[in-house]
Amino acid sequence: MSRREEWRKVLDSEVSRWSAKPWEQLVSGLRELQVYEVVVDSKPYQVEVELLENTATYIHVMVAVDDGSLPASITPLTHSIICKK
């Protein structure tokens, strides 16, 4: 399995976790960029979650994952979530 395929598993899991939250909780929890580490199969991965937009009708959240290795981590895997209010 390639490095990016490993990242994809972690990204899918984190996107599911953040997508399950109500929009109000996302807004309050993402007032600042969230950066944390998760360990999957004894390997650490860095996760970043950021609120990109907060409009009258929706919020836009970005989730990014990498393993901290250079140069691959310069371009992490990302996915964005749009939640209607």
C-alpha cells in the first residue's frame, strides 16, 4: 500500500468523524485551526481541520492528513465538507 493510500484511510476516518458533528459544534470547535496527531497501525499522522467559510446558509470545513515526512507532506491529502445550516 502506498503512503498516500495509507493517508486516505486516515483522512476518510477523520472526515467521517467531523462530518457527524452538527454545524454549531463545528463552528464553535473550529474558531482556531485544529492540529492534532492520530496513530493508526502504530504510525503517527498529522491532522489539520480548518473552518474555511461560515456563511448565512452553510459552513465549509477542510480536513488535511499527512505523515510528517518530507517532501511528501508538503502536499497533504485534503477533503472539504460543506454543511448546510
